[in-house]
Amino acid sequence: MANTDNHQIQHNEHFSLTDQPLDQKAAGDLAACQAQIRLLEQKNAALEQALQEAQEANQAKSRFLSSMSHDIRTPMNAIMGMVSIAISHIDEKARVQDCLGKIQTASSHLMSLVNDVLDMSRIDSGRISLREEMFSLADLVHDISVVVRPQATQRNHTLQIEIGTILQEHLIGDVLRLRQILVNIIGNAVKYTPDGGNIFVCLSQCAVPADFPMANADFLQGNAAPGPDTVLLEFQCSDNGIGMSEEFLKRIFEPFERVHNAATSKIEGTGLGMSIVKNLVDRMGGRIQVSSREGNGSRFDIAIPLAIAPQDTRNLHLPTGQTVLVAENQEPNAMQICAMLQSGGLQPLHMQSGLDIVTWLTEAQYEKHMPCALLLGQELTDMSVLELARHIRQLAGLDFPILLVSEADWAQIEFQASRAGVNAFVPCPLFQSRLLGTLADLTSQRRQDIDSSGEEDADYSGYHILLVEDNELNQEIALELLSVTGATVQIASDGAQAVELFASSPEDYFDLIFMDIQMPVMDGYEATRQIRAMSRQDARDVWIVAMTANAFVEDIRLSQEAGMNEHFSKPLDPGHLRDILHRQLRK
Ligand code: ADP
């Protein structure tokens, strides 16, 4: 009983004595519980999100792998199939040639896929750093046009590259990456426009608006913030091709996203280009906009702030005050050329007919007041510009400078043009610095090599080339290509051997070095560094060409940093090789 009472009392006490504090405590406990629950819920949500992200990443990875495998498989199948066909028809030359052509196409596609994937992964993992180097906008436009014009011509497109207002030709930025961006966009316009289309490209500059949104660009740590030392490079590319739906435009910058329909099914691509472009433009502090309508073409607008390079102080040795004959029937071209010549202190004399020019020059020669050069444009009223070049070359002799300003692809017309007597080429779109620079070079050394015997059978006997390559098959291919030129080729199988061979050669013995990068014992970078560090003049002067399968911009940079002069990527292209030999050995 006592126990019961006691219990009762305690029970009562419990109710009576602790009524108020218990409520507070319970409320406190409840709040703590609720906070705990909220925390758990947050943790749960975070976990769910992490799970979802991991699942999405996993799915993206699977999609990536399956796209990759599919995209690699397609050209691989073509290569293997063509190899089998070629083997079974080995005695039919035409058939084998056809197969080899197809193998070449498929393998170059495979190569671009692999390059894109590696580039993408470099960008993704933040392993690319943008370079700040001086470059000329004229060179950039020329390089782009060299790459895209043949593609456009092949598809019968009209490709118009217009140069708007240019405030500064010499800029600072990552020119290789800029080229990659622009080539990608124009390349797509060429690809996704049915044959015979119109592609319009325009490049211009303006001051960077103060409110230009370029906050996150690591590039801007340098000197491309808005101000007097920067310009905004504006690039526009429009086509009248197949266009894209609004729905697709939302995904265009996602890796591997491609439009899948009847119009695109036969067009090769990796779906990585746009993603790479977007990443690069972002990192440069630029802006990219796309507008498009299905069936109605597309338009890409890119704006990138770039720092202005210090003025090019190269003193052009122009024959100021002298007459330059301008042969051009197209009025706007002629006016542009004349204005540029005038601003270089020259006296342009414009004529539209070949016959008038021949007559005028005959008199000028008789009276001994020859102009300092003849500048050929695109067309004349009565004959082709190359026909005129032939006449003038005969009339005025081998020393007289004849320049050709043309939209044509120089590689395609070079043979014909140099045979006709043209000794320099200035590409369109025309930049003043290029026109005046070429004219200055040509007139200051009138003894230009006008040997028009062509590059194919050029004879380089007496020249010495060092070929540094560890792979026997590659050695054989390179040796085969080089030996037809008559040059003496010495082989080193690794970098150390190359260093030894160079060190033991007499001064100025080697005229050119082709250097592989990845080699046992000593790689190409180190070998180049060691050669460059030797205390002899030719170690600094010798032209070293990196010859490697690594064709990424980063690799090109590394080879430049090691002291190499240019990059020649494998598989070796005979045309490119001829160009290098021509430039370096026929100085
Ligand atoms: P791809 O290697 O497939 O060309 P990109 O990443 O460069 O990959 O482009 C992604 C996709 O965007 C293309 O597959 C194509 O469907 C679409 N696209 C890009 N540019 C154009 C264009 N100028 N016109 C129409 N479609 C385009």
C-alpha cells in the first residue's frame, strides 16, 4: 500500500510538480527531433541528388562510350572492308586505288574523332591552358580560308569571307584555339548545307563594350579587360542549310548531341565540335549565340575580347613614290587595292584591259620608267590574268615583280601561276599588312626565284637532312618520301643518337631536321633542347620540324617551347613535306 501510495504520490508529483517544465522539455525535445529530421531529410535529399548525379554521369558515360564505340566502329568497318576488297582485287589497279581512297577518308575521320575525344577530355579535366601570343588577324583569316575553301568548293557552295572594320591587325591570344573555333563553325556550315549553298562569313572588330560579360575568363587575368588595349573580335557565320529545331538548339553544346534525321544521317561528325567550341569561347571570356530554323539555315555569332599587340615595328622597305600597275576589272577590288597601295606611299595605276597594260608597259620599258611591280587582280576585260602574267614576264624579263591577289586556293593554282610568271601571291580577303609586306619583300629582293619547273621534281641533292625516328616502318615511309628529292638523309633512331650525330657533324652540315617526339632513350623535346643548347651557330639556326602523331595544340606548343620550328603531323602528307622542303631548302 505504502508502495502504492508512494507510487501514487510520485505519480501525482509527476503530474503536479513537473507539469510546466515537462511541456517545455517536450517542446525542446520535439524541436530537436524536428531539427534532426530536417537534417536527415537534407542529407537524404543531398544523397538522392548525388545518387541521381552519379546515375546521370554514369548514363552520360555509357552514352559517351556507346557513341564512341559506334562512331569508331563505323570507319573501322569501312577500313577493314576496303582492305579485304583491295586484297581480293590486288591486280586491278583502279579497284585498289578506289579502296585506298576510301581507306584514306575513313582513317582521317577516325583520326578527327580520336582528336576530338582527347581534346574534349583535356578541356573537361581543365588540362588546357590558353596561350597569350602575338598573332596577325590576316594570317588567321588566311589559314582558315585555306582549310575551309576547298571543302566549300567541293560542295559547290559560294563561300564569301568578308572583312569588316578592323581596328587592329596584330593581337594577342591563343591563335590555334581561335582557328579551331572558327574552322569548326564554318566547317559545320559547309557540312550542313546542301550542295550549292551560300555561306557568309564576316570578321570585324569594335571596342569592347564596358558591360561586356566576361567575368569568369581565366584568360582575362592578362590584359584583355575592356579598355584601350583590347578589341572585341566579332565573327559571324551564316548558311542557308538544313538548320536546327528550337528544341535541338537547347542541347547543341552538349557532347555527342547531333540532329538525327534523314538530312543528317549521311553527314559525318562526332557531335563534339560544338561542345569544344563553347568551352573554348567561355574560357576566352567570349560569347557565342546561335539562331536557326529548320530548313532555313543557321547563324552563329561569336564575340571574343582580345588584347592588342604592340605595333608591328617591322620597317617595310617599300619603294615609296613609285608606280604599281594594278590590273583588275572588278571595281571594288581595284579600289581597295589602290587605297592600300596609296596608304603605303605608292602610286597605283589602275587598268582593266590586258592589252592596255601590255601597250603601256612596252612604252614604259622603252622610255625606261618601268613601274616597280604589276599587281594582278581577279579578272580583266579581254584576257585572263594569268595570260597577262605570261605576256608581261616575256616582255619585262625575269626580275620584274608580278603579284597575284586572288580568292583562289594558292595550292591549287600555284603551279599554273608560277609557270605563267607570277612570283608572289596575296590571298583574299585582303589585308593591308599582307599586301604591302609581300610587295616590300618582292621589290626589295628583286632576285626572286622564278624557277617555274614545279615542286614535284625539285632536286635537293647536296642538302643534308637528319631524320630522327624510332619506328622502322615510319622510317621507311619518311625515307621513301625524302629520298626522291635527291637530298642525303641520315637516320637517328632516338633523340640521343640525333644529338650525337648533330654534335659530330661539321658546322652547317644539316639543313633540316625531322624530329619524332616519343622515342626511347631520349625523346624529341629533350633532343631538340640539347641541340639548341650547343655552342655553335647552326645549332640555333637549323630548322627543326616536329614529326609526330600528336597533333594537338598542346603538343604543338610543347614542341615550340622545346625549340622546334614547326609541326608536321603523321600520317605524313607528301604535299606538306614538299612545302617544307621548298621553304627551307630553296632559300
Ligand atoms: P558534328 O561533328 O556532328 O558536326 P558538332 O558538335 O560540330 O558535331 O555539331 C553538333 C550538331 O549540331 C551537328 O551534328 C548538327 O546536327 C548540328 N549543327 C551544327 N552546326 C550546324 C549548322 N550550321 N547547320 C545545321 N546543323 C548544325
